[in-house]
Amino acid sequence: MVERRTRTFLVLWLACIAGAGCAVPYLATNVQLRNALPPFTPGLLAVVVLAQSAILFAAFVFVGLALGPRLGLGTPFVSARVAGAAAPGFGRLALRALLLGMAGGAVIFTLDRWVFGMFIEPVTRAQDQAVWWSRLLVCVYGGIDEEVAMRYALMTSLVWVSWKIRRAPDNRPTTIGVWIAIILASVVMGLMHLPLSGHLVAVTPLAVVRAVVLNSLIAVPCGWWYWKHGLESAMAIHFAGDLALHGVLPVLVR
């Protein structure tokens, strides 16, 4: 059991470090973001990002592994693979998650450009300044690292708190407790995007509302799927949503 948990930790931790590395070209090639960062060379920027990520995500993965199993939250596909077992049905589940994420990304893009865009500068247009291939890579960061931070660590911690306060008859978290955790983690995820997007567009009250509302359109489904199907399906939703937002739709819609 300990060996299996150690392997799961290493798989998730190394995946997060790789995901952080995928974000470096995006940071380096978006002119507005680059000007807001310290004057590092691309190589030094990569070292700093990877070092910070190694520390932060070690803590995030540890929290998820420590609290998740007793709450019914976890990584069923990764856990099965490190144990040498099959994960039947995961391919079909991942495909559904990818389609859901693409649809969610399309809705977010539409609302940002043609609803919120009537009043404030669309953040998706400012994000287009990075080179196209770097926008594809940063989707890996969103799918892996942000899900480990927001779902595996934060949402799991919030569910654990609710579980400590009140439990269902089967000793699992209550449905209302899980939904509160899903919503709170979604709001936090939206707010966490503001410091970075603040270098791209002005942060106004409406921009705060936009960040929370639009991010929740992906974050809430990710939270629900994490609860019902595991972290890997939430990662697939998030990755596909970012792929639509950063990679596909900006090329199709100028």
C-alpha cells in the first residue's frame, strides 16, 4: 500500500513539474506577460518556474493523497496503473470528458468575446499574443497542474472540512458538503486567474465577475467529474476546455 501511494505521488508530482515546464514558453512569448515578469532569460525563467512548482506541487499532491481516499476522492486510473491493473472504461470516460471540455471552452470563448466583450476587453484576445504552439503547450499546464491544485488539493481539503463537520450515514461526505466545496474551489480558481490576467487587461469589478463566471463554467464540471469519476477525468475536461480557448478558436475566429 505504501509503495503504491509512493508511486502515485511520483507520477502526479512529475506530471505537474512537466506541466509547469509546458507553461514556460507561453510566459516567455506573450509580450505583455513577459514585460511584467522579472528580466530573466528563458532558461532562468524555466529554472525558477520548475523549482517553485516542484515545491508547491509536492505539497498539493501530498494533501490529495492524504485526505482523498477516505472521502472517496482520488485518481482511479493512475492508481490502477501503478498497481499493474487495468482501468476498464476509462477511454470512453476520457472521450466524454474531452467533448464536454471542448463544449465548455467554446461557451466561455463566446461569452468572453461577444457578451462580456461588449463592455470590457476580451481576455481571450489578449491571450492570443503568445505564439500558437506555446498556447497549445500551456493547455497541458491547465489540465494537470491547475486540477491538482484546485481539485486534488483545495477541493479535497474543503470536502474534508465538511466531512469533519457532518457525515452521511455511510460515513462519506454529504452531497451538500461536496457541492459547497465544488463551488468554493471554482470561485477560488476564477480569482486565482486575476493576477495573471491583470497583466493583459484592466482588472475592474466586471472583470472579476467575468473571471469567476467564465472559469466556473469549466471548474464546476471538473469538480463534479472529480467527485464522480476521479481526477483524471477532470484533467481531461480542463485540458480540452483550454485547448478550445487557447489553441483552436483563436485560430478560427480573428
